[in-house]
Amino acid sequence: MASNTGPFATVAELEAGWHTLLASERTRAEQLLARASRLIRAQCAGWQAAEASNPGICSDICCAMVQRAMASSGIDLPDGVKQMSQTTGSFQDSYTFDNPSGNLYLRDEERRALNPRRGRAFTITYAHGKVE
């Protein structure tokens, strides 16, 4: 089971599922893995139950968050830009960026995986009586 402190994943785990990082990227990856782990703990109260029932889920989601943030970091765009068009002669290119600022975030399906909700059956009994 994952501990209550420290990152859920290592740089080696991130690299295993993505690509070998440059030496200059490793320090940033370590920092982002720690930040992503803190975000998971802060935003997903059920992370311990999710990890117990599906070992490694916290590591997987932590790595996915960092990969999204690092994949966007090479884009040099002004803040707030989500879409860009470029025209050269008769050719036009359009781009829409998924995460132009390189932010760490949890997708809805990741949040659901870390906050498992189990349905419970229940009954309601109505009391019949006089009100005085």
C-alpha cells in the first residue's frame, strides 16, 4: 500500500511508461511527482481504499499527471493561449493544445478511480402517527 507521505511514483516508473528523461528533466520530474502525489491526497479522500483494492493505481495516475504536465512544457505560448493558427503562403496549420500551461490536474475518470463509491441499499420507514 502507498504511504501517507512521499511521492506515489519514482522517476524510473515515469520513464518506464513514457520515455527516458534527459538529465535536465529528472529534477523537474521528481518535483512534479511529489506535487501530483500531494494533489491526489488533497483532492481524493478515497485514495487509500482505491490503492488497497487496485494496487498501483495511485502510481499510475501520478505518472499520468506528470506526463501531461511535462509533455506541454516545451511549448512556448503566452499565458491563456489554448489554440493557435499559422499561415504560410497557401498553407494553414491549426493547433489546439490540451494543457498549454503544463498544469497538474486530475481527469474525471482518474478522480473516480481514486474515490471509489460503493452503492448501498437502504430502506426508509415512514412512521404513522398523530401530530399534536
